Amino acid sequence: KSFFNNVPLAPPDPIFHLTASYEKDTTPKRINLGVGAYRDDMGQPWVLPVVRKARQLLLEDPALTHEYLPIAGLPALRDASIRLILGKDSPAIREKRTIAIQTISGTGANTLGAAFLAQFHPVRTVLVSNPTWVNHKGIFGNAGFDVKEYTYFDSKTLGLDLEGMLSSLNSAPEGSVIILHACAHNPTGVDPTQEQWIKIADVMEAKGHFPLFDCAYQGFASGDLDKDAWAVRYFVHDRKLECFIAQSYAKNFGLYGERCGALTVVTQTSDLADRCLSQLSKIARVNYSNPPAFGARIVSRVLNDPELYTTWTNDLRTMSGRIIQMRTLLREHLIKLGTPGNWDHITRQIGMFSFTGLKPAQVSLLQSKYHIYMTSNGRVSMAGLNTNNVEYMAKAVDDVVR
Ligand code: PLP
């Protein structure tokens, strides 16, 4: 008799499961709009030119070894991560009240943040947007939090329900942890405007909530690293709020499999920041000992070299520009076809994803009849579209919504 008999079969992860179904489909017309990974106009994964260059430089370096990194990661990457999100002239950096620890990409930054907050944060409630990145609930639930939702998406306007959001934040227990998407909200592509962020900060401050910014798309959303960091910088510099920022280099460097990210912490004093780093390091040590080195070396090289940095900003504009172009083309095709409904939200939304408003039955028909794969909530990864398949996609959508 095996004790494993007590182990129930867990359901497959919806996104990875979707990709597996797509892989099994042999139709040449098939389109994968599920996974949030950038593809070029040929539908292929794209190694950023700046990553190729930095990788080459690393491989040519005779001093390159495969030694362990320190527990907190590569120091040059950690410092550069703080500068990237807060800006190089950040008063918080000058006052030394911010630290960063290298993490296992954005997921690891969230997980480490959750483990820390579970240990030290006095309030056990976390609020995530409705809807949100699926993993938020799992990560914070696993860490022992009571996970609740705040109103976010308005299914009538396919935009932000600001009043609903403010009212949820207002009625949450004082001092709750609030997960905010720094930019390019996943899955909706709907971000608050600057005026709306100011109102959100007002409630966060009044209620003493703790913000955890999940920042998986800096530079990838608008193509402008500073613009995509606006909300975080407003909270930190203008409002002097403490926060966590979970940063991922998966999307903006195309380094999905290298698992490189950072958790940046902003506190009121330099002493508090040091204490946080020591405790985060302690959690990292027992979980994975120290983070992977190769991706971190690539990112660090680029962030710390002015010439490579400029190349990177061009690569970011290539990716975000192509995504924005696909939004425009998809909307134009739908308008040309006279597809019922209003499709303005496709170009209003930003980042990797568009929340199309397609219903589960329509999504299912797109898959069975047209071999187009997307999550059942109607979320489309715009990166899966290109000049060869966008018209086919528009015609398929036109058919299923009629
Ligand atoms: N947070 C959000 C909102 C995301 O969309 C993603 C990726 O899809 C992540 C975090 C983390 O991704 P990774 O662990 O690959 O950096």
C-alpha cells in the first residue's frame, strides 16, 4: 500500500494546458493567443539584439565562472533594478531607504514578498484585482493570506471601474496588503490614468494599506521605461509611501526561461531597509539558497552599460510598437468587416493582453472551428498576432460574434 494513494490529481495549469492543446493541433492556420510571451512578425520567439550582444560579451569573458551568486543575488543587478524602477535621481535611493533582492523572475518576487509579509505584516488580508494574474491568488493563498478581490474591470465599458475599486479599497480591513499592477494590467490591459492613480493613492494612504506593485511589463507596455514606472514613482516620491515592487525581466528582456527578477523594497528609513534585506535573504536561503546567475549577468550588463542600455530601449520600442500595431490592425479589420459591437477597447488597452469581451462559448468556437487558442475569459495575447494572421483572426471573431 502506498501513502501516495492519498494524493489527489491536481488540475492542470490553464495557460500551460492551453499551450499543450495548441502544440497537439497540426493545422497550419492554428494561432496561440494564450501564453504571454512575445513573438515577432513571423510568429517566432525573439531573442532581443541587445541580449545577443550581452550574451556574446559574457561568453567571451575568460573570467566568467559558474560559481554561486550571493544569497541576495548579483549586487550590480540589484542596484540597477532599484534605479530602473525608481529612476536614477530617486530621493529614496539617495536616502538609502530602498533595497532589492534578486528573485526567480516576477513569480519569485511575488512569492518572496508574500512569504515575508506572511511573517511580518500584521494584517492577514490581501486584495487582488478582479480579475488578476491567476498566480496571485495561489501565491498569497499558499502563504496563508485571506485572499479577497477588489473591483477593477467594468464589463460594460470594458474599462476601469474606478468607483468600484475605490469603494472596495475603502471597505477592506485597515492595513490590508493590496496587489497593484504597476502597468499593463494582466489580464485586462486596462490601466488607471494618472488622475485615477492619485485617487487610488488617497485611499491607500487613508486606510494604511500596504501596496505591492507587481511590475512585470516595465518598458514593454508603452515602450517608455519611465512612463511605465509612473505609478510606482508617484507612490514612492510624491506620497512617501512604503511598498514592495515585484520586478520581472522575463518580458522586457525576453528572458522568460532564465528566471531573472527582483523584489525592491522601499521603507521609511535606511535601518528598516537593511532589516528587510536580512529577512528576505533568510527566506531565500531556505527556499532556493541563491538565484540563477546567467540571466542576471545579461540584464546587469545591459542596465549598467550606457550603450547597451540605449540598444535595449530600441528593442523595447520594437516589441511594444509591434503589439500596438497589432491592436490597430485587429480593430481596423473588425470595423471593415462591420463586426457587431464596439472594438475601441482593443486599442485603448495596453501591454501584452487584450480583454476582448468574447464569451466562453465564442472562445470555444474559435478553438474548435478556427484553431485559435485563448483563455476562456476572452483574453488575447496580442503577441500571438502578426501581419500574416490578424485578418484571419478578425474574420474568425466576426463569425463567432454574429
Ligand atoms: N506578474 C504578472 C502580472 C504577470 O503577468 C507575470 C507573467 O505573466 C508575472 C508576474 C511573472 O512572470 P515571470 O515569473 O515569468 O517573471
